[in-house]
Amino acid sequence: MTVHSFSPGGAVGGRPDPVADATPAEPDRPEIFRAAVASLQATAVRAEVGIEPLRPPQRLAPFSYALAAEIISPDGLDLATGRLVLLHDPDGHEAWDGVLRLVAYAQAELDEQMGIDPMLPTVGWSWLTGALADRGAGHRAAGGTVTQTTSTRFGDLHGPSTTVSMELRASWTADDADLGPHLLAFADLLCTAAGLPPEGITVLSTS
């Protein structure tokens, strides 16, 4: 197995698994956090992306909210999966440069031809930053890692002889509580990783 990682500047907002050891947020939530959650809940993503609430973490920040996302092919295969976690600390956090931090995780198996490209980690990071820019998701203090993994099967194991996957872990601070553009950008990232065409474009069959 070959693993390649790319780490742009900045620190991810918490290294522990963002969905582990979690409990629901407290009822007396600050207004900015409630507005941020409401904006996520009100945002409709493209039909190919399944979004559902996820039990949020409790130890990374005083207040948190989480979503799980997945893209499944018509024949039932997982094309891409991910999580988007909102963290809020009313007192702020020096590393965040703000009070609203988004933590994202995305994973997808890629076409072997694309997967062996040594530039894939850099390209994968550009999928996120480009999506945030295209959606007008104002942010700062972004950082994370992109890991490229190649696995080769031997013996009696079923499946392709070689598979390539990409994992992206990132975090960034939102400029304001309108997080709809951030969720749309995250969905765009998953769709790109899954190999889907841009929204509104239909790929014609060549058969």
C-alpha cells in the first residue's frame, strides 16, 4: 500500500474523529450558533448528495452540530462519503481566528488512472478551495491534509486488483453565520471526487 499526503498551511480544528464520543448540544445555544445551524438545515444540495444529521462531538468546542453526506451510484456503490462538523466557541479560539469553525472529512475511491497521479493531493485540495471560492463561502485560516492511498489485492480477495482512494481532512473559519454556501461547497467537493459532472450538465452515453 502506498500513501501520499499533502498538508497545506494551517491547523485542522481538532485531530480527534469529529463524530466520536458525541452528545447533543446544550439547549441554551448562542444566537450565532443557532443561526449557523438553521442556515445549514435550510440549504438544499443537489439530488445526488444524501445529507442527514449526525451526532456531533462534545469535546472539541462548547457547541457543535454535524452532518453526514454520501453519494451512492445507481447500482448501490459508495462513490463518496463525508462529514461536515460545525464547532462554536463563544470565547473564540486563537488558531481559528474566529468563533465558527467548520471541520470536513471526505473520502472517495478514484479511477486508477487519476489515482496514480502524484499531483492528486494538490488537486484534491484545490477541489475544496475552488468550491469555497465558487460558492462565495467567505472564510479564513483554512488548513488540512489530503491523503492518497493505493491498495493492491493478492490471492483470493475479490474486487479490482488495484484501488486508489483519496481522503481529505480540512477545517476553516467561516466569516459569518450564513453557512449555506459552505455546505454547497462541501457537496461540490464530494461530487467532484465521485466523478459526477457539474450540476445541470448531463453526460451523453456513447453506447
